[in-house]
Amino acid sequence: MEPPKKKNLTNAQRQAIYETLLKQSSNGKIKHGIGVEISAKFSVSTRTIRRIWQQAKSGMTNGSLVDVSHSLTGRAGRKRIEIDPTVISSIPLRLRTNIRTMASAENMSKSTVHKRIKEGAIRPHSNALKPALTDENKKARLLFSLSMLEDYCFLNKPIFKSMYNYVHIDEKWFYMTKESQKYYLLPQEDEPLRSCKSKRFITKVMFLAVVARPKYDSANNEEFSGKIGIFPFTFQEPAKRNSKNRTAGTMETKEILSVTKDVIRSCLINKVFPAIRNKWPRSSNMDPIFIQKDNAKPHINPNDQEFIEAASKDGFDIRLSFQPPNSPYFNVLDLGYFRAIQSLQYRYAPNIIDELVQAMQESFENLSSEKLITFS
């Protein structure tokens, strides 16, 4: 491997290299291997050594004094191309989405624009769509934030509630696989074949995730992980026909594609409430538990009679709480916890719905409670 190259050698350095070469030469020829040694000694490339020697030999042939000085004077080299900030600001944002389009709009090369980005003269920015908030939405956000303040805090300074008695729930579709997947293969390995009947209709299952804020004792030991459960919207029915995968009558797991209000109510009463009663810290049993959710149409009303009867069993007081409209980031699950679960789920590569459900449940359990604290 050649030593690192320098931009330009001084005349004194070039003369020192020439004198070293001259001592090691015989009848105008350099001994084999000397160039590599001198290259390492002066930390330059062997090509530079050859150029200096050729320049010296040319001077010897003409009978003139040997001069191996460089011919660079003043501001030598390629001149820096400056970018006028006013020109950039005048380019429409739709033409500033990638280097190629931006360089074309500025009538410059892509390498020039890339260099200015590396230097910090142009700042890259990833822009995400935000919910379009009405005045009523903003008012609802403000009132919701004020409701999260402790009643006694106005005398001194604002103090937010600990929210240890809040449970966040939300639904999300989880797909069997991604449309495009990257793999790292050996050169001799065959490329994997992934197929489905339609890329527009990849098998998916909706899950309802339920989490709360983790609790720790005075010694920082975990009392409650905050992970209550993740529940799939699926059902089982016997297969109607024989196939190569199973015989007729075998119980198959199918996804519920239409999640209605009745389905949500049944999941809360039969799955979520028992999980809360089983995992909730015993020291907080008497406190009201608020289930915070968004305003999706299938969600049940807080005055739903079946919900109220099931929520008051075994001494628990469970209530529903709606977060402000168009405010997904008020829910811990939307802040990144779902994406963290999804990244783990893709490692399992499920092929059937049962495997997808198992992969989701294992991913949910394997995700540490520290991650939940991070998003809280």
C-alpha cells in the first residue's frame, strides 16, 4: 500500500528527494526498490518520486543546471467555486430535494454542490408531514396539556402529573413482510426468492398494543415493566377444503379485516382488562386507571354500559380518556415504540398468520422497558 499523499511538496523537500535519488543511482538509473524506500521515507507516492527523477534527468540531458523545483506560483490549482446564498434561496423547494436536481437548477456540477454540503454551506434537512391543525385542534391541545398539570403547582411552578395511572393503547397494522428487503450475501450465494400473489395486498394483521409508564422502587428495582400486552385481531375457523398445507377441518387463524366498535369493545373487556388486573402494581389498585386513546371512529364511548360494568370489577376503576384530535404524538406508541417493535418483528420472517402473531408477541416482550421510558 502506498503511503498517504501530500498535496504539494516544497522546493526544499523536492531537492532532498533528488539528492537522495542521485546518491542511489548509477549511470542515470535507480536501483530496484530504492523508489519504494524513498517514498516511505518522505511519505509521498512512488509516482511523485518518479516525476522528480524524470525532471532531473531532463535537466541533465539538456546540459543545464538540474532544477527540480515545482512551477507553482501564486494561487495555483483549481479555484473554489462559490455559491451565492441568494441564488439558492430563489430556487423553489421542489427543485431542492436532491443533489442532482439542485445542481441542475444552479447550473453547477453535482460534485460542487456535494462539497458545499460537506463544508456546511448548504444544510440537508429531512422534512416530515405534520397534521393540519385547526384553531379548535390547537385549543384542545392546550386544554389537554393544562389538564396534565398538578392542581397545587400554580402557587410555585408548573408540575406535570406523573402519569403512572395512565395506560396508552393504539392499533396498528403489522405486515407479514416488506415489499423491498435488503440482504447481505456472499458472492457465490444465490439471491433469495420472495413471492406473494400481489404486492398491493401483503398479508397483514391489526394489533392492539397496551403500555403504561414503568415503575421502580427506591432502590431502582423494577416493580412494573409497563408492558401490559399486545393483542391481535384474529379469529379461528375450520378449513373448508383440503390443500397441500392442511386437511379440511383443521383450525386456521384468519385476520379480522374490519375492526368495528364491537370488536374493540370485546378486545378491551376480554383481553385488555384481564391483563391490566393481572399486571397492575398492587400498590396502585385503588387509584383510577385512565386508558388514553385516539379519536378513531371504531373506539367506544366512555359512557358505554358494557365497558363501565367490566371496568369496575375486582375493585378496579378503569376509565377512558381521549387525546386531542390530530395529535398522534400524545401517545407513547406513536412516538416510536411501534417502530421499535416492528424492527424486531421483521427478524423473525414469518410465513403464516400464527407465526406473525407469535413474532409480534415475542418482539413486544423482548423490547426492554428502558425503550418505553425513552419514548415516554
